[in-house]
Amino acid sequence: MEADWRLLTILSILSWGLWGFLSKYVSGKIAWGEILVLLSLGTVLVALVATPGSFALKLSWNTGIGLLAGIFCALGYLFFYRALIRGQASTVIPITSLYIVVVAVLAIVIMQEPLTIKKACGILSAVMAIVLLA
């Protein structure tokens, strides 16, 4: 049986928490470009282990969108690691985690997800967090 989304969410938070901590630990000890390559290798390794025998890359419009998502992800990591070298983990990581505001706004505008009072308050709270942490 597939794991409940709540468990997967908790595992995601824990994994990203460890990723953030370990990223700060190695920042300044090895070059940010090297960290980016190691992150990419780790990502490929996890993808291959998590999808044994079912990985097949077929070119399509969606493959291109997936590649574009990967490019933006890599650019985000590039900027993130450079910021992490220069700033404190307790500030850089929470602020960069606010990428969710971009996702929420794009989902509402482009994918026409409903904007509820609850979502609007969440977006506003996230923006306020940037002000308080910066």
C-alpha cells in the first residue's frame, strides 16, 4: 500500500532539513560547483534506486517541461549554495524556502487554483516572514 501523503510530507521535511544542514556544513569547505555536481549525482542515484526497471526517457512536450524544471531547480541550487556560503543558514534557508509563494501565485494565476482567504493569509504570512528574517 502506498504511504499516506502526510507521512511522505514529514519524510520530505526531514530529508530537506538534513539537506539544508549538510549543505551549510560543507559550504566553504568544498566549491559550490562541486556541491552542485554531488547533489546532481545524489539525485540521479536516488531516482535510479527508487524506480528500478521502470525508468524510460521518452521525448515529448512534458519531457521538455521536466527538463526546464530541472534547469530552474539547478539554477536555484546554484544561487542557494552561493548565498549559503555568504550568509547564515538560519536566515538563508528559511528565506529561500519561501519559493512556495512563487508556486502558490503561479498555481493561482496560471493553473487557476482557487484563491481562498486561508491561502491569501498564508501567502501574506510568508511575505511577512521574509521581512522578519531579512
